[in-house]
Amino acid sequence: MGARHALHTAAGTTFRTEVYPGADHGFTQFDTDVYDAGADARHWTELTDLFTRVLR
């Protein structure tokens, strides 16, 4: 168990880690060499879903 996982568990918070296989760090920055359009689209879908659930 990682340190962040342990902190969330101890605090009683709900969390989920998203993994984007093949996408390098910074993949949402469209003006860089690591930009990944597919991963960026998935990221925005997941982020929008999170905001919809949490900020109702």
C-alpha cells in the first residue's frame, strides 16, 4: 500500500486512481511532444464525471 493510499484510507476519503497506459506524464498538454489525444479525451470524460458526481 502506498503512502497516499494509506492517508486516504486513514482519513476515510473515497478515491480512485486512473492509469493511462502508454501515456507519458503531461499527456494533456497539447503543445508538447507527449500529448496523447486519446488519453486526453478519456481524462476529460473521467474528470467531468467526477465533477458531476461530487459537485451536484
